[in-house]
Amino acid sequence: MTKYNITAIIPAFNEEHNIVDVLKSVDFCDEVILVDSNSTDNTVELAKPYFTKLLTRNYEHSASQKNWAIPQAKHEWILLVDADERVTPALKEEILNLYPTLDTAHYVGYWIGRRNFFMGKQVRYSGWKNDKVIRLFKKSKCKYKDKHVHSEIIADGPVGKLENRFLHYKYVSMDHHVKKLQRYADLQAKDFDKKVGKITAYHIVIKPMWGFFKHFFCSKRFS
């Protein structure tokens, strides 16, 4: 198989149920870096046939982990894929068709949409249906904002958009969902503490009510 001068970065922690499939989906990349946060399951052992470089680091938060790994890539163009995501054959083909023009195009990165799944069912309401992330980008022009959770790429230049999407298997069980919500709430509180300052009635009453109205009444439900 022809390998292309793109570095795939896969952050992981205890992802033995995901790691082989995600690594197989980026097999067209010349360099595949597994960024492991000291997994205690079989993630690294299962991944060994599929990566070209292993980086190990204690987990601080997602943006910190990714910003630490990106400069260690061999190639200028990075394809960053979370362990619970998959590059579909159509997305792979689109990236490969784009590959000859990557270095001459004026874009420094590309948005990639995600088709989200919750416990095996595709999510079809608007909140998750249309989300997108910058995951194909130049390492010299892009980095993650220093946030504990929901951090996005800060791009030094224009960003394009790919037509095809990742598959994103967001939660495999209700227990997984609840645990992740609890972890994200704790991390997000740290970001809010730095950003918000004094808590007012707006934060306690108005903002939660608007969030409930927007997601419950204005969005489609599971189909």
C-alpha cells in the first residue's frame, strides 16, 4: 500500500475496544503516532502492529496532550483522530484526492464533520448531528486552545471543509456516558472558574433554562 506523507496522531487511554479499528482506518498515513496516557488495559499491546511511534505521557487534559504530541510529528500535515472515531473509506479517498494539492493550497487546515453514534444508534438531532472539528491541519500553523475540555484548533490562516465525515462512536453504554459527563463537568468547571468569575442569577437560572429549551424543544430527537 502506498503511504502518504501525513502523520496520524491517535490519543488514547484504556481504549482496547477501539484502538485496532481506529488505527486500521489511518493505514494510508506514512507515520502513525499513538499518544498513550499510561493505559492500564491492553491498548498498547493491541496497537503494536499498527503504529510507527509510541509516545507516553501522564494525562493533564486533551488540549495539553495533543499540543505536546503535534510538534513531534515527522510530517507537516497532521490527521488527528480520537480513538472513538473512524476514517471512513469515503473520507480517506477525499483526503488522498486532496493530497497532491495540500502544500500548494492556501488552507492551513480542514474542518471534518462527524456522524455521531450513541450506544450504537446514530444521533439525528441538530446538536450532535452537525458538529465538526478541525483535524487535518499543518502542524506549524495550528494548535489547540489551552482549555480542559471542548478545546478547538486555533488556526493561523484560512480553514477549508471536507465533504465526508468521521464516524464517531461517542458512548458505548449508559455507564460510559454518565462517567464521561461527570469527568467533563469537573474539567469544564476549571475552565469556567478562570473565565466566568463571579456567579450571578444569569449563570444559575437564565442560561440553564435557555439551554434546556434549545436542546429539548428546538432539536430533533433520535430517529
